[in-house]
Amino acid sequence: MARAENKKAAPTATRLAADIARILRQHAKLTQENLGKKIGYTGSAISAMETGAQPPSEEMLLGLEEVLGQGLGIFREAAKYIQLDRYPRQFADFALIEMTALTLCSYQTMVVDGLFQTVDYAEALIGGGYPPLPDPRVRGLVEARIGRKTLFSREPIPLIELILEESVLRRVIGSPAIMRDQLEFLIQCTHERNVTIQVLPLDRGKRGEHAGVRGPMKLVETPEHQHLVYLEPQDEGLLISDPAKVSTYMQRYAKIRAQALGPDESMGLIEQLAGER
């Protein structure tokens, strides 16, 4: 009964990988203990994976690929989809698009974009949200969010732009020390040749124009050169592909970028605020 309940509770990709592993293990006439010894895990760990009680780690999937995969790459491919299972449901579809994006442009008004968050900042943000989440779920979401950073060094290398409202940099999440580390990490990110960070100053509205008042957005270009917009209001994910609507968002983003401080001036402001922390 517990086995069935665990399988039902596990996300789809995790269930599928578990079933494939069990079928191939049985076909190879291996017990859970035998398989565990071959890949460096206990029989209990293999059982937990097969019942869905514990999703397989990337290391376990690599071991399963070596012993059971028959050179087909089944478990290496499964790792990508199991990673998606760890994201909030409304973000999973966009996360798959983000993995292969050619360009990714983000405008954020409340918090640092998840792709640029430090572990401590993400943990404070997710753990301090409402409704409260169990500690294991918080850890899983943080790990999934930090795992997205492979995008920075992926081949082919993507172009990544981030525009932050100045209020994001001044809003303390977690503690002043956590915020200082977060600001310093943003400074480090600006040293990457494919990354640009700009700040939209607090007094932008004093000039009579503020293109960013309608809230945050993400623009993405796919390998097929399709342009999409992703919005995430109040834990709801909205992916927009209509060309006319996408064009409007792209124009608005371009105006926000033009109204923001330049990259060098933005880095100077971030450095100043990091020193104040």
C-alpha cells in the first residue's frame, strides 16, 4: 500500500524513471541489493527510488545508466525531466524553455531574478514566503533554483540580460549579511561576457516616464528563433507566444532598458550598496 501511495505522490518523470529502472533491473536479474552495490548505493536506497519515496539523484542516474542503460542514454535524458519535477508546477514549462534559450532578458521589480540568486538569498526568500512550506520542500526548491545556474556556462553560450529596480537592491531579504553577499554575487556575474546587469533608478518616475510600472517580465529567444514572454503573477505562470503581444512586451522592455542606468554605472551603484551593507 505504501509503495502505491509513494508512486502516486511522486511526479510523473520520477515515476517513469523509477519504473524503467525496476523493469531493466529485473530484466538483468539483479536484486535491489545487487544493483545498489554496483552503483554505490544501499538496497534500501534503490527500493526508495523504485517506490518513488526518494527521487534519484543525478549521481544515481549516472550509475543506473552505466549498469542498466545499455548505451541508450535513457537515464541521462531522464535527469533533465526529473530536474523539472523539482520546480513549482507553474514554472516547469518555462524552465524547459530556459534550458535551451539563446537569449534571456529579465526585468524584476520585487526580488532578484532566481537565476541570479545566492543559496542563502533563495533560502530566505522561499522559506519566508506564504503559505509556509515544509523544510524539505524549501531545500528542494532552493536546490532546483541554484541548479539553473548551469545556464551561465552552457554551450552554446546564451546572452543573458537582467534589469533590476533599485528597490530590489535595497530590499533586505534574510539579513544584511545575506543581502551583501547577494549584491557581491551580482557584481561577480557582471564579469561574465555574456551577462549584462542594469539598474532602473528609484527616481525614474520623476522624469515623467517609467516604462516598467506594469511589473516584471522575462523575454526569451528559443533555438528556433521564436520569441516568447513569461509572466509569473502571484504564483501563476503565463507563457505568451502571440507575435503581436510579444512585440509589445519587447518594445516595453527595450524602453525599460533605455531608461535604466548603463551597465558600468549600474555596477557602481551595486558596489556602493554592497559596501553600505
